[in-house]
Amino acid sequence: MRIAQIAPLYEAVPPRLYGGTERIVANLTDALVDLGHDVVLFASADAQTRATLVAVRDQAIRLDPHPLKSDLAAHLSMMHEVRRRAHEFDVIHFHADLIHFPFFEDIARRTVTTLHGRLDMKDLPEAYRRWEQYPLVSISDHQRRPLPLNNWISTIHHGLPPELYRVAAQPEGDYLAFLGRISPEKRPDRAIAIAKRAGLKLKIAAKVDATDRAYFAQVIEPLLSDHSVEFVGEIGDAEKPGFLGNAAALLFPIDWPEPFGLVMIEAMACGTPVVAWRCGAVPEVVDEGVTGFVVSSEEEAAAAVVRAAALNRDVIRRVFERRFAASVMAERYLDVYRRLSDAWELDTPIAAVA
Amino acid sequence: MRIAQIAPLYEAVPPRLYGGTERIVANLTDALVDLGHDVVLFASADAQTRATLVAVRDQAIRLDPHPLKSDLAAHLSMMHEVRRRAHEFDVIHFHADLIHFPFFEDIARRTVTTLHGRLDMKDLPEAYRRWEQYPLVSISDHQRRPLPLNNWISTIHHGLPPELYRVAAQPEGDYLAFLGRISPEKRPDRAIAIAKRAGLKLKIAAKVDATDRAYFAQVIEPLLSDHSVEFVGEIGDAEKPGFLGNAAALLFPIDWPEPFGLVMIEAMACGTPVVAWRCGAVPEVVDEGVTGFVVSSEEEAAAAVVRAAALNRDVIRRVFERRFAASVMAERYLDVYRRLSDAWELDTPIAAVA
């Protein structure tokens, strides 16, 4: 198939450091190429891809040092270019929220829109009602709940390239891991409390955004004086297998409706069990008692850490490969593309299929 | 004429406190109604207008306490609604940057877009090149310089309702005034230095945004200990005539390409002379030696303050009424609407007229 992938322009594809959406676009795009498809990626020029790149901006917006820039103008220009070339593709797959809705109304049925963020926001129901013809894909069943009436055609979980991760031969297993971003809704404070209760060391590998610096200084830093907590800062992809693979478990004690939770499957890719809060997509991602445990209190979490030691790391890795490999994600999207394409050729309405 | 005015949704129309664009939309809309036209205003529900209001959001975004909201979705929904009703209007006048560009491509010649912000930003030239068919109005000649190739059909300066301001019967005249926002590019530090040099007291009426709090604490607050500087905080419309009208002059020592500078004409409306830096639109707004002085150094500014005392406040007010009354602005926009409407009926291209 001739497939266009439309990335957001905020981070490079894949991102140099943090950034979930652009990472998934990179994984999906490469996996589709590997499966023999003709893929064109619209993204900023710093993308690294096996597809044909259409560079619509000289670099990603977030790290662009230019003092005056317009993310709105940049995304509008990109959509204008995609529209101009729309006839070249069998399907056009958008990953940048809803900014493309005004452009493709007449060919909405040849498009797929994956929503990557939380949807429980004011202003969204009205906008999604107005453009209800667009076929949407959610990244978890939980994510789509605030917009139940839209044209959801599938839930497709995120996928990662298995070759980037490995199960540690002899995992150290003497610490718990917290990976991601320091912010109130990620609850690093709760991770610290759980580790204390479980009697294990906690290593925190996380970035601190400007908006979260006050929270870090006031709430988290005072807790770091304890010798059982180690703050290692932000880490890159190359360090993740070591950091995650040697942990007794990943703690994911979040306090918000997480639409997916990429770090959980990064841990699984390293064979590391996950102890995660019953929030958002968590129960869909964790196989209870197999790849980890879903908990609702610090007491349950501490008990789960003990039980996690007994889980089989090779099994966790195999479940990851079966459910969350990038190729699995790509095959599921190809099913969606084919379904849309078939319906389009027959000129029949595209039915909503769960 | 049947005229639609499309306001941004960030502030109420007019704003409860600070906010230039929505204030101008309010003034223009009411003035067009007063001139007998059939005007529909698309805005948030907290608008106060003599036109017919189409409320497209329950309240303006900026002060809406809801923790999760999407300004993009809100503006897209509004534009969708305007598009649905476009046939009801002879002309549709947009004030919300370029978010409407994808919606009205086929009827661009029935639209007017006033740009209210600075245009020297990355990403803008590319987007404005792609939608070059839209007739644009600048709020100063200086503002349009970064986008010289677009379809500029007029420069129309801002206007204010004369009845909201008055010349003080016996102006105190023993202080200089600084009004607006505390931020590095507004240069309140320079205002303090000029006042010192001129041997006059300075009163600062300004809001401090969250992003500018560090600048205020580190740069401005230490300068306030001097008894010759008084910080009076943010003031509302009702207090402005008193604050401005009693000042010896308004200081406007900005350090950025100001696209218009509304506070200058607020001062003129009170008969108060303006001493302003040669930046952005300033030389277009100030009539040298009549309504104030345009300067390039603190020395020139201090000398201008002395000379300003000799300017005739009734003349300043009359120049304001002739150049910057809301009704003058409305008449100029009506000229533009008629020109577009004529060209459209004859199906001739709309020529760019300076």
C-alpha cells in the first residue's frame, strides 16, 4: 500500500530524548517499511526513518532555539502540503490530534487518526462532534471513554522494536525502578513510599521539566536525602535496558488517566515485571500475575513487589513480543488500512468495529 | 451590510482587564452597529456587545478555571460554525491570526483578516505564502514588513470610543505614567531611568504575568525602593482616565517591534502627551511635536518630557478624535468591506491597495 504517516512537529521522529508520540510514529513507519509497504513520512528534517521523508520544517519545534516560532503555522503548512499530495496515497495516517480536520473533510474515509493524548478535556467533545466522519484509533479502550460517539474503528496498543531491549542474563534485582518524568500525576513520591515499605532501594531516572521544577524542589528533593533513594536524572534509549532490566520491578504508581503508559512495555521488553496503579490504560497493558500486578494502595503495591520476584522474566519478554512488538502494531494498523480501503472502494459506509 | 466579526476566544469581548485584540473587536463591532450595519459577533458567551452575539464557548479561555481545555479545538469549532453560516454574510472579518485559513479558501475574497500580533516569527512566511489569497489588514505599516508579498489591502490603526476618556480639567502633571505589563520588552527599567533624569515622579500601573515574575522580582522591585517611583499594580478601564489624564506624559520606552501600542492612543484620548521609543509602529502613531515625541535615547526622552509640558492637551485630544476614534476605524473598515464586495460582485481580482 501507499501510506502517508503524519507526525507532530514537536519532537524529532524518533525523539532525541523524551517524547512518546513521535517515538511510536517512528516505530510504526519503520515496521511498515519492513513489511514491504511504500511509506512517506511527513515530519521535521531531523527524522531518522527507513521511509521516504518529506521534511516540512528544518527541525523539531521543542528544541529549536529560535526565540519566535509558531507551532500552529508549522502544522497548518504541513497539512496544506499533505492535502496537496493526498492523491498519491491509499491511506493517510495522522498522529497530530485534530489540526487536520478542516483539510480532509471530503476524503475523511481515506484517513486514519490515532489519538495519542488524554481526551477528557473541555472543548474536545464539541470539536469531535463536528468532525464525526473521521475514523479514529485509540491507544487504549480507556482513552476513548470521553468521546463515546465518535467513529472509533479500533484500539491499537503501542509497539516497540524488540531488538532494542533484552532480558538481563543475571538481573541484579536489588532495586525498584521509576522511569519517565517528575510530575505530580506520575507520583514519584508514591514510588518512594512503596520502596520504603517493601524494604528495597529505589532508582529514579527522570527528567524535570521547567513547569515541574517547583514540585521537584518542594516535594521530591527532600525525600532524596534518604540513602535508599537514588536520583539518576534523565537517561537515553541506550541506558534503558540496563536500568530497567536489572530492576526487581518497575513502579508505575500514576495518578491520572494515562492513555497508554509506554514505560510499562519498555520494562516488559526487558523482562522486568510491572507494579502499576489501577488508572487509565494500566489494566489493559498489564497481564495480572504474568507481566506484573495492578494495585490500588501502597500496601498492595509493596506486597506485589514481593510477588513480582517470582514472575518468569522470559515469559514477560515473550508476552511483550506477542502483544507489544512494533511489527504487531504495524500488522494491526494494516488491518485497519485494508478495511478502510475496501470500504472506500465499494463506497460503503465504514462500520465502527471494536 | 451583513458583517460577521470573528474574535479570538482567549479573552472576553471586551476583556475584563488586560487584552488588546478583543478590546478592538468590541470597539469595531459596536461602532459598525452604531453606523447602521447588521453585525454578528462570534465570540465567547461573556461578550458584551450591541451586535448579535453567537456564543461559541461558555466563557473566554484565559480565565476559565477548568483545568483541562483546548484552545485549538475551541477555535476550530468556532471556524466550523462560521463556515456553516458563511452564506449569511457579505463579508467575514477574522481577528484570530491564521487558524481560519483552511476553512475559507473558496471564499477568501469575501473575508478580511486583521493581524493583531507581531509577524517576525519563524513558520509564518511559509504559512502565509501557502494562503496568499487571503486579503490582509495590518494595524501599522511597520507590522507587515516581515510578510511583504502577501495580499495587504490596507493598514487600519486601532480606535477607541472617545466617550470613555476625557481631558482632565486641571491636570496634576507632577508625575510620569507607565501603563501596561511588566516585561523586559516593555522596559519599565528604562522608564524609571528617564523619570529620574527628568526629575519627575513615575507611577507604574501594570500587571505582572507569571512568566514575568522573576524579571519583576530581580530587576524592577529593587528599583521601587526609590521614593520617586510608585507601583500601583493593575488598573481597570474606569481608573485609566484619572491615571493617564493627570500625568505630565506617558512614557512608552519599548524595546520590541510593537505592532501598534494601544496605550499611546489611550493617553492621547486623555489629552496626555506621549514620549515613546522609535520602535515598531511608534512613529506612525505619534505626531511629532503635536501629540508627543519619538525618541531614541534616555537623554532625548528626558528632554522630550520637558518639551511635552508645552503641548496643548485639547489639540492632542482632537488629533485622537480625528485619527483614532472607534468610528474612524469603523469607517475605514467599511471602505475595505465595500471594496472587497464590489470586486467580488464584478468577479474581478481584488487589487492590493496601500
